[in-house]
Amino acid sequence: MVPEHYLVTERFFVGEMAETAEDFILPDYTPEVQRIVGVTAGVTLDDSFLEGDFLETEGSVLYTVLYQSSDKGLASAPLTSRFSCRIPLNRQDGDGFGVDDVSFLTGVENVVCRVSSPRKLSLSSKVRLQCFSLGCTDGSHRVDAEGEDTATVICCSRDVPIVEIKNVRQTASAGGTIREREGTRVISCIGNVCIQDVKILPGSGEVRVTGEASVQLLLASPDGNYIQVRDRCAVEDVLRLEALRSFGNAKGENGMMPEGAAAARCASVEVTCGDNGEITWKMEYDVDCIAAMPGLRKITEDGYSTAYRDSCTFRTTEAWSLGRCINGRLTVTGEKQLRGGDMRYIYGFGRGSFTKGEIQNGRLILTGNAVLTGILTGDGEVITEECTIPLRYECEARDTAGDCVCQCGVALFDISGRADGDMLHMTAEASFNGICLVKHTETGLETITLRGMEALPKKRPMITLYAPDAEDTEWTVQKRYRVQKEAVEKVGDRYLIRMG
């Protein structure tokens, strides 16, 4: 738990790029490559650990290369490339934290696939790793005085929003069965998991995550036609992290309850075809969950002494609070003019990202783009077309006073398309999961010094009626006359001050 009078501050917000490049030799039982049709790529983090002043990460880039073979048919090759990244953290002395205090957002870009020979592919990409961690800073004040003089100090405090974050990861599996015509072959398969709801169970150290796992398959029917088939199943996983038990102690703090967001990444899909047309799929996937506990902490805004002249110093802190945990879903549609010919849509895949997050009128607004790739056949050829669609998502923000920083990933699934004349129409479901944080500047009292300061003149018993300025508050009136709170009373549009 964040101690009383402490503010939540940035430990680090860092981003690194890891480059991957590898040559692959396709086995003899796979068709030879004539032309690359398309490549999908995803990232899984296999391990993360702290080593001195560095965060070490290891993971894999999962490629699916769809290509046209020498016999003009379609084939695919699932390939995996390993990567590692060493991220400098500039840790402060005495700042103890673990990997469960670090949140990650990953992506892959600049994917390039070259055909070196009919059975040799050269794949390269850049893995984008963004990670952040929040720590605590003491926001209490210190009184430099002797003995009973401390009792003459009057302080004004206010509530500041904070957030405590913990992270947990777990591997799970899902699967299903599809029945097709006997002799149907699987050409390619893309797996996705959409998380729809995250519930933190207070005090139990558990997070319950629900959603659905889905696969999108490109099949070749016995008569030589290509068809796209989808299947899905419900998933429910319980993630356990002992550190979450502290959230139970905070249940109902200031009327606030914990929130959670979870993103799931498909690590592998195994597909088998039976002789009777039964297609069985089994998916392994990783669930990364962020658990966030919002709250309030008091900081001292100002202070004065009723008996001595004083000297005050103030500190300014960049503090962080919770904007929103995000588990959203949208349907996106778009269209693209085709380059010509009588084409038929057979398959699709996509990628997406949010590029901007802001808070307006109490609403969190995320904007970005989705890029859907459609694969079409016609007149003996296979072509690809890309359709760019704007993304926009809105929800109510918990904290609205400050600058918005969002860490939110986007996954596209259930992609479908239709060629209508010279237009390609595409539709997809967009799932996005992450967290929005709010950064705000807080100024509070650091020290108030009475030691060695001049005593104030003794106040004569008297009553003063004060006409306040527009910017005056009860606190500024107290401080102006150096009296206790009980000595100031609001009477109409005036203040009555009793001194002495």
C-alpha cells in the first residue's frame, strides 16, 4: 500500500527497440516459394527479470508467411524468431521493486520477408518495447521548531489522487473443433484472444479474466476453392498474485474500488485435420493483467505559526493517478478501390494502434488507425489490398485534472471482406486493453522553520470584520491574521475575526 502522505511518482517510462533478423529453411515436405503474399507478426514476452540497473527481457516474434507456391496454389509457413533486449533503468539507491511493478506494451513493425531461394526465407523486424513503473515519494512536511513551539503551527492540507499498480502474467489454453468436407486442407491459421471483462477480487489476491479465443482459418476445399472459416470459444482464467491482497485492505477507500485491464496474446495454434473433415485447433496464449488501485492521499499545502514569524519552503512533484483501465471493443469497417479485374475475397488479417490519447470534458478519447489486409483471387492470380480505417474510442475518465498518458494495445480479429465490382469492403472487430494514467503537478509544503525566528507581537483582544478580496478563502484570512481556525467565522459576505 502507498503510505499516508506519499504521492505516486514516475519511477521510469522507457522505450527500446530490438531488431531481429534470421534465415529460415523450409522443410522438404512444404511447397516451394514463388511469391510472398503477406506476412503477419506478433510478439510474446517469454521472460523478464531485473539485473542490477537493467531490465532484461526475452521473447519471440511469431510470423505466419502466406505465399504462392510454384504450382500457383497458396501455402503458409509459421516461423519463430527469438529476441532479447536490455533496458537501462537508472535505479535509485534503496528503491526496491520487482517485475510485478513493471507494465509492458509491445509491438512489431518494419516486417520484411525476402525469398533467397525457393526454400529459403529471410525475415527481419523491429520489436517495440515500452515499459513503465510507478514509485512513491514522501509528500509530508517537516516543522523545524523547539519544544512546545511546534504546537503554534497551523497547516492546510488537501487530497491528491494516487494509484497503485501491480502486474501479473499467466499462460492458458483454449481449443475447439470445426467440421468441414472430407479432404479439406488448412492453408493458414491466425489465433486471437479478446478480453472482455476483468474483475479484481478484493483481498483474495485473484483476478478473474473473461473473454473469447478465436481462430481464423484459410482452407482449401476438395474442389480447389479457398474459403475462410472462423471458430471461437469462451475463456475464463483466474490469475493469482499475492501482492494483490493489499488491495483488499483498501476496499472502499474513499469510495474507490480497484480496476483491471488485461491483454492476451496468442503464443501458438496447433491445427490437425482428420480424415472425416474434422479440424481440431488448440491454442496456447499469454494473459498480461494490470491491476490498479486508485485512492487519495493528503499533502500539506501551506502553513504558518500563530506565535512566530516563519520561513516556508515548498516542493513541486509530478504525481500520477488513474485515468481509466480500458477493456474495449469496436467494430470497424472500411473500403478500398481495387486495381481492376473480377476478384474474389478469400482471407484477411490486420494490425492496429492508438497514436493519441487525451481527456476532454471528463471523457477519455483514444484515436489511431487500423490497417486491414485483404487477399483476393481472380484470373489465376493472387493480390493483396490494404484498407486503412480510423479508430476512435471514448469512455468516462476517473481523473480528469492533468495530462493523459495511455498504454493501450489493439488486436484485430473476425476480419471479413467482400469484393463488389471495383470496391473492396472490409470489416473487423477491434479489441483494445490497457491503462490510461494522468500526470499532474502538485505543490506542497516541505518545511516550515520557527527556530530562531522573531516572536509576533501579542494580539490585543478585539473583533475585526474583514471584507475579502475575490481570491480570498477562509484559509488565506486565517493566515493573514495568524489566528486559529476557530477564530474565523463567515458572516454573509464578510469574515468575523476574533483576536487575542
